[in-house]
Amino acid sequence: HRQALFSHLQKRWQDLFGVKYELLLYDLTSTYFEGEMAAAPKARYGHSRDGRGDCKQVVLAVVMTSEGFPLAYEVMAGHTSDKTTLREFLQKIEKQYGKAERIWVMDRGIPTEETLKEMREANPPVSYLVGTPRARWQQFEKLLTDLPWEKIRDSVQVKLFRHEGEVYVLAKSDGRQAKEVAMRRRRLTRLLRTLRALRRTKKTQLKRDTLLLKLGAARKEAGRAWGFVKITVPKAR
């Protein structure tokens, strides 16, 4: 009854809230199983966003409006690649809600270049806002250096340019920068606390192999903060 349910909700949301379906947010996540649920038909081993690659999982995909109303969802096999899902959802939304000049917002790991080209060439064109792969920015490095920053908010500045039918946006946010600095400081603080505790541990209580394991765990948790410390470990005997 899923299609009938969304048809009913579509009419109710329009009547009650005047919801429009022009800006759509698309994302995927995964959830893993333990115990008997691991025998579910769609449960597979795959990329676990929970860091539980040892457990079977399913992939969940959802399309929502900017107001937070869900328009479509799907439960897929746990080994489903994000890049293979977008085309099907484009068709689902068009079939359920009709053709329109919509804007899709999603992570850069979801669409392929082929799918983005199909969206641009659709009738009417389907617009999108998606992160640009880091490697591609290298070819625009000189162009970006010469462009001036444009202030759009008190703490946000952008650079805009067009290339092969697409508009690229480079954004700089003082608020975001301050947030990331605070996050790195918290991670660095936790890392230093862990390292001091290891240094205070008596050599007779901590063997070298155990020390290396603990340092590896600390490095994984610290992320980029690990680059701010210099570690000297005892030589193997």
C-alpha cells in the first residue's frame, strides 16, 4: 500500500501545509543486525556507516522535502552501492509527483557523472546541489585564486564560476571554521589525556605489543589531531 499511502499524504500535506516538491533532500544510511535478524533476506555484508563491518546490514534510502516530509523510501540489500540508487529514485519521484523543475540535494558519493548528465539533459532539466570531488578542484585552483570573495552573510563568503554547464560554488564560513577548530581541540585534548595515562603506566604493567595496540586505537579515535603529536615507542628487544 506504499504508493497509495504517499498519494494520500501528498494531497493532505498540500491541503494542510501547502507543501511544495521543488527542493528534495536525498540520503542513505545503513543499520546492522545481530542475532536472528541477520537471516533477513536483504541482510548482507557491506560498507557499514556504524563501523560494524562484521555484521550483516540493510541500506535505507529516503527522499524528503526541505520541510521534513518524506516522499519516498526504500530498504535495500546491505551491499547496495550508493551510486546505483539515484536513477531509480528520480523515476519514483517523477512517477508519483509528476514532472517538475526540481532541485535535488545530496552527498557527493551518491551520483555518478553519467547520472548527473542525464539530469541536466532531462525535459524539464533536473537541477542538483552536490559536493564536488576534491580531486577536481585542482584544475580550478588558479581560477579560484584570481576570483574575489562575495559576502552573502555576515560570516559566509563564496566564489562562483561556471564550467561546462555547471555552476561551482566555493564557500567559506567563519562559523563552520570555528566549529571544526573546536572539534579538533576536543579530540586533541582526549588524545593527550590518553597518552599521559599511558606514559604514567609502569613498564612492568604494559608490554610493548599492548602499548602499540593502545596507540593504534588512540590514533584512530584522534583522526587528524594525531598529526599534532610526536610519539616515541620503545624498541623491540
